[in-house]
Amino acid sequence: MARVRNRMATVGVDALVLSVGADLPYLTGYRAMPLERLTALVVTRESPPVLIVPVLEAPRVTPRPRVFVVETWLETQDPVSLMAAALGDSRRVAVGDTMWARFVVELLALRPDLELARSAEVMSPLRAVKDPMEIEALRRAGAAADRVGRALQRGEIPLVGRTEAEVSSELGARLRSEGHERVNFAIVAAGENAASPHHHPGERIIEPGEVVLCDFGGTMDGYCSDITRCVFTGEPPAEFRELYSLLLDAQQAAVASVRPGVTCESIDRVARDIITAGGHGPHFIHRTGHGIGMEEHEDPYIVEGNSEPLVVGHAFSIEPGIYVPGRWGARLEDIVVVGPEGVEPLNRIDHELVTVES
Ligand code: ZN
Ligand code: ZN
Ligand code: ZN
């Protein structure tokens, strides 16, 4: 909380209001249910932070009296006026990025004098730099995702003759049995579907002789995993091998370029320049990576235009992809952490295009 208040002073924010989303549990250990009822933590410069919760949710709050006081509201009360009161005479207020808009609209109706800012201004630099406990949690999640990926690469997960959706649910079940409390996504994209980066696995049956792109992740002890590996059902044609080896070069070069002081956009450029030189520039249609922590996608983003320098404790994905519409595609993704000496990869299983027989 001291770090939050320092940051509030630095960016000229009088109060911070957090609701649905990861910022609230990051500060309080309490995750608000995404309900129509308002939950809000109000942090001003001086008064003790107030956690406003519906009375029926209060049993789920672990009291931390040195961090915040709890204020409950009954079904017949107006929680927005409680929030307005907790703000006191604050003028510039940073509101949670994922707070429901309706509560912000209602707050502004009560307090038209407020000047709003995004909570990211305050929270993003704190959240983006992981402490040793957070890095340890990311390591465990990464190792668990690696065990699932290894089973895929060893052919222990049958592919041919099954639907993408069936393979997706098996990946999810394996993430859970490896210790994840939640599966956030399990993309399985076969053949031409691999050209769509966020393909939704469906009834398409996986055939022999095609690429199967698997991108899966979940949450373990509050922190996320995210990995992509491609396997080929049978011997890949030379043309696909070439595409994949270009992708592998790009991904490995980008990983190797990670160290403190290097900018986010320069990591993107390392991967993009290699793919462009190989003739697939137009087929790499997304940023190279995203930060990861309590959320699958958070700061820092590894994208052109982000000139923020990497610092020790940043954790993010490096996941270039090449997508040829109507034909095929490939992506290769690892989570990495910036250490004092350089990069620490949290995903270590085979990066090559693995051939599976069934
Ligand atoms: Zn994604
Ligand atoms: Zn992914
Ligand atoms: Zn990712």
C-alpha cells in the first residue's frame, strides 16, 4: 500500500478505486465476483483504505485490518454513494480498468467535479515487476504447462481422428491434473485453422499429415501459464519445415535478446525482422508478446511503439507466429522472466516441430 501511495503521489492521483479485476486481489487478497453488485476498494492519500462489499459477500473477505477496513452495504443501500463518501475531497481519481462502466457513470452523476484517470497509471508498473514469490509461482505454473506440452510432443495425447474440441478438453484436464486451479484457454487448431491465431477449437477432425497448433494456459496458485507448441501428424512437407525453422529462428533470437535495459519494442523487432527477411512479414499479424502474472495478458506488451525498457522482474511471453490464410500456420511461445544476468525461460520443452504418429 505504501508503494501504491508513492505511485499515486508521483502521477498526481488523489484516490484509487479498484473493483472487478486483478488489481484488487493483488492489493488485498480479495477477488470481487464479477457481479452487478458493487465491490470497490477506495484508497485515498491518507485515510485507511476502505473495501466496500455487499454484505452477502463479506464472509469471503479475509480481514486485513492493517491494510484496509471493510464497509458492507445492504441490498436496500446505494453503494455508489458509499464510494463517493469514501473519496472525501479527492479530485483526481484513478478507476479500475475493468470496473463496470455503470458504476463510473453513476459516480460521475454524484460527483461531476471528479477528474478520472486509469488505475493502470498507478498499478501497472507495480504489477509488471514481479517479486521473488510471484516469479516462483510463475515458474511452477510454467513447469506444469511444460509437462502437458511434453505429453503432447511424446504422442501421449491422441490427435488423428479426434476433434479439435476433444483434444482441447484433454489439454485442459491435464493442466488441472498438473495443479492448475483454472484453465483459461486451450486452443487447438488443425491444418488451415492454424492460420487463425485465436481459433476456437471445434468439431473439425484432425487428419494425418497436418499441423496441430496447441496454445494453452491456466492459473496455478493465482499465477498464469501460457505455452504454444506445434506438432505435425506425420512427416511435414519441406515447405512447412522451412516456415517452421524461420519461426524457430525468430523466437529463439528474440528470447536470447532479453536482458535488462533492452526496450520491449526491440524484442518485437528482433523476431519481426527475421520473419520479414524470410518473406513472411505480412503473415506475422500480432505483437510478439504480452506480460503475464495474475492475468494472462497484462503489461508489459512486447510490441512496436512500446519503448519501455525491460527491468529485472518483468515476465512476458515471446510468441511470434506465421499464418498463411487458407493453408496453415504456426506459433511458438514461451514465458520468460528478466533476471539480473539476462533471460530466464520458464518453458523449456522441445522447441522443434515434433512429428507425432497418431
Ligand atoms: Zn492470445
Ligand atoms: Zn498462448
Ligand atoms: Zn500468450
